[in-house]
Amino acid sequence: MSKRNPGPIVCVWRKGGPISIGAATAVLVFLIPACAKAMDYGSLEQLFNEPVTTSSTGTPQRASEVSADMTIITADQIRKSGSRTIPEILGMYIPGLNVLQEGVDAFDLGIRGYQQSYQPRLLVLVDGRQVFNDDYSRMSWDNMAVNIDDIRQIEVVKGAASALFGSNASGGVINIVTNSPTSDHDNSVSLSAGSQGQFHGDGTATIDLHGWGGVKLSIGGLSAREFKTARTAGDSTIGAVSPSHRYAAESSEIILNRNLSLLTEATYSEKSNQEAVFISAIDPVKAASYSVRGGLVWQSPFGIIKSDTYLNHNITRLDAGVRGTIEVDNQLIVSQLEDVFKTGADHTFRVFAEYRNKRQNDQGMPTQIFQRPEFDSNVFIAGGTWLWQMGESWSWTNSVRMDRTVMGLGGVLGPVAVYSFQDYARSYDTLAANSGLIHKMTDNDTFRIIYGRGISDPSLVESSFADAISTGPSSVLDYQGNPFLKPTIVENYSLVYERAVSAISSIVKFALYHETNSDVAAFVNGTPVLSGGLMVIPKIAQNIGGSAGSGGEIELNGSLDPFHWNASYSYQTIHDTPVVAQKLDYAGSAPHSQFRVNLGYADDKWAADLHAQYAGSTDMLRLTTALQPVYAGANFNLGARIGYNISNNIIVALSGTHLTRATTLESAYPAVERQYLLNVTTRF
């Protein structure tokens, strides 16, 4: 009997609801399961002794069989990290990921060298819902409604993946998968206290609906003091804002019948901190966000049909002192419909349609010319994925996605506006594509050839922003969005080879890549205009050129009880065209070389983990009083965690980062201080 088609999936009914039993291998070779229920990650992980994902194709796949350059961080690795911060966890385990820390709880992440604040190339999802903000095309890592203890796995894709995941997945994707309210029954409470006055409190409770599904509730937050390390000219006053965060989240799965399930989700989060805005100074930022979501999973005669609709609303207030105060009100509505089905034994298809409405209202004050533009963008999307299991050792996945964007502007335009309302009433089309060929050469050797064409849409600020900020008694800096701005197109080519080395109980992975970025965007000064006795300097979003990056990673993962290890080296080099180098300088923003080593020991009672990272020097641009490069030398970060199991359900752990020095200058932003944290987690 073929390993790819051992038999049908059998769905049975029991008190806890429908489950899949029998030939589970068939699930992972893309047979359609015979019950409409969210995937049971835990059962499949135990069966195949490796993480499982549905993210890239919509169908269950073993991590070793995904046609993308994907790394999965498990819940066990998250616990061993000792961190309560997702960017820190990612920085420990993912080669080719660049972490930019701007404060106690302020982070930005870059993929393969494109490391800057508010960089737009990394799409972030939680359970498939976009949490990436379209306003500035940025990720607010410190304002997520996620309990660290409730994360099942974090999936990281390197390389353009817009056809698989959506626009702005141009450099990579991070999908955070939380525990299921039906199959995982997660209940936990965690309290942490440490340096910088840090206090973290998080809790998750699951309610079993006894055959009708489950409901999961999470709540938590953080309070802390900001680093006391020196700021540069133009940064806000030290201690002006102490980092804080509060969140609450609900998710549920209601099993309506054997073939139909209802999924819901609602979140709220708020934060206050100091963070870097673009490559500018560090300023106080406050934000509040909420989301609501609902969808259906239907086992139909035509395949697994899923609907998913959600609303994200985010209000961000940036207080830039003498530069003014800006408030951005951003809303995203997404409605998706997809069908996953098979034709024959070897062909699996996913077809989908999607609608997106992106809306923004900007308010700036105090200003010499008060403006309140209202920008609206409607995006109509269609696409599909075809997975062809070509034989026992070959598979080929191809995806395509077409977006049609229709824009419009309301509100008030200033007297020196470059573009009219008619200019903003336009539409454009973008095409994204992905292709991945996998060859399973032996049971131990896997080779991937990957191509991606990714799309980084202009941010809503770049498309429509209009705010005039006073820069003196008779001068104004007038920011203006550009409706004719082209999306940035990223093309990525990758070769990935993995080999299981049983002699050392490890898997070694090699990756090489090359990517090109065309039509990179930035705000550029225009010709000054005299208006009403004021000298108005337009600052207009424009496409300024291109950038190309190349490099690779080597990674070793393994375990042999009671020890485990993970080590990697990554190299990246970037070449910018002249104007990109002048305005953004991606080439200098991230280190060429990085090393990561994680070593651990665990028995029934004790666990000890050591985390070390080395990064080369950077020469990142920063705009404080002037735009100029700021040199930061090579740096080393040593972290550790010691944990003790008081009982099967209670763990106490002491962890720390930057243990070898009181302060470490990692980038153009203020130095990072030594941190330590005492944590107690109970599960029930």
C-alpha cells in the first residue's frame, strides 16, 4: 500500500466531540478529513514526532514536508527560553532573523538583514488573523492580546510568501498558533517579577462544552520601568512613559453538527511605551486595539469550505513633543472564503476569494495647517494553491494571488497639496506567486527549491497621510501621501537542504537565498512653497529605488535525553541603490554575521538552559537632529534559565538576559540593560 494513501480518515463521535482516528498519515498527505473541526495539532505531533502546520497551503503538513523555508518554534522551546516577550524568543531560535530592541518592551524585527523600525516586509498573524498594522505598515509587538503560555507554536517563514499568506508577506511571515479551545484544554496562571520593575501576570482558562466544543479566555498584562541608558539628541525625556500593557482575549469553537463548526474570537489590548518611529527619534506612543472575528468550517460534498471574517481597529497616539502630536485611527475588515479539495489521489487544491477594507483617519496637532484626511482602500482578491504529489519522493506546490486595490480620499486637503481628490480616486492590480519543489532524496535527506514573488503594498500613511508640522516660527514640514506610489515587489530564490544525522541525534539544515526589492518607498523633501507667509516644505512619499540581498544559514537541532541543543550561523549582505542607501541604508542596518547557541538539560525536576547570541557591527541611519549613521560594534548576549518543577503542575524559574554586562549597545538606539525575571507558572 502506498505510504501517501494508506486509507480513508474515519471520524467518530464521542463525549468530547468528533475526532479523527485510523490512518492519520493520510491527513498529512492532504486527504480531506471527514469531520468539520479545527485541526488537532497535539494528536498529529505525537503521531509523527514533529510539529504540524496548515499555514502554507490550508491543508495539514508535517514541518519537514512544507514547500517553504519554515522554522517552527515549539511550546517547549518557548518555555525553555525563559522570556515573556515574543521577539526575544524569536531572536534566540531563528537564524536570519534580526531583532532591534528600542526599550524594555519595544521591538522591531527584520528578516535577513532588513532591520529597521517600522519596516514593512514582515507579515505577522495570530491564528491566521493579521495583527500587522496597515497604518505605517508595522508590527506593534508590545500590544498583542496573546498569553505566552497559551502559544502552541510559532511558525516563521523566510522569503517572499504573499501568494500563500497575503500582501506584505514580502520578506517573511510569522504566524503565532495558540492552543485550541476544544482539543488542548489549556488552563494556566503565570506571575513574573524582575529587574526594571517588571511585573507580568497572565492567565488562560478553557471551558469544556461537553461535546459542543469549547471556549478559551485569556487575560494579562505588563508594567515596568524604561531603561535608564542614555538617549541621543531629539529623543524624548527618559522615563516620560513607563511601559505598560493590558489585554483580554476570547476564542471558541462550537460544534453545530458532524459537518459544521462555528469559530469565534474577540480581543482587546492597550499599551503605553516609548518606541522608535521609522528611523527617527524615540517618542512616547499610546495605542488601543480591539478585534472581533467569526467563521464557519463546513465538511461539504465539495471539500472543506471555510469562511473567516474579522475586524481590527487600532488607535495610535504619537506624542513627538515639539514636532507635534499625531493620532492615527486605523480599521481593517477582512472577509475570506476558501475551499480545499482533492482530485484523485495526488492533487490537492485550495481556491479562495477575499475582500479587504482598509480605512484610516489622521489627526495632527498642533499644526500650522490643520488637516484631517480620511482614506479608504478596498481590495478584491482571488487566488489558489495547487499541491501535486508527484511520487513517493517528489512534491510541487504552486500558488498565485491577484489583488485589485480601489482607493478614495475624503476630508480636507491643505492649500499646498500636491495631489487632488481625483488623484486619490484610482485603482491598481498586483500579482503574487509562490512555487516550491521538494525532493525527498532519502528518508534522511530533503531538498527544496523555492521561488516567491511578494508584494509590499504602500502603507496607508504613504498613500494618504497629510499633516503639516511646525518646524519654526515661519516654517512648516508638510507630509503628503502619494496615491501613485507603486507597491514594492520582492522576488526571492532559495535552496534549502535538510539532513537527519542519527549518529548525533540531530537535524542539520543549510539554506541559500537571493532576493531583489524594486520600487522601495520613502518620504522625500520636495520644493519649498511660500503659503500665507509660511515656508512650507513638502515631504512626499516616493519610490526611490531598489535593494538586493543574498546570504544563507546553517542550523543544527538535536536532543538526546536529558540534553538538547540548537546552534546556527547566518550571513547576509545587502546592496542598495544610491537613493535607498541615502534615505534608508538597509545595507548598514543589520549585522553581516550572527551566531546563536542554545544548550539545555532537563530531568523530572530540574531544567537548565543557556542562550547565547553574537551579532556583528551595524551602521544604522537615525534621524534625531539630522539623518546620519550611528555605529554600533559587535555585541554578545548571554542568557540563561533555571527551572524547578515543584509538582507536575507548578514550575518556578529564574531567567535573565545580557548577563555578562550591565549595558550592551546593540544598535543605533539606546543601550539595552541586563534583565532578570522570576516566574511561577501553574497549570490545571
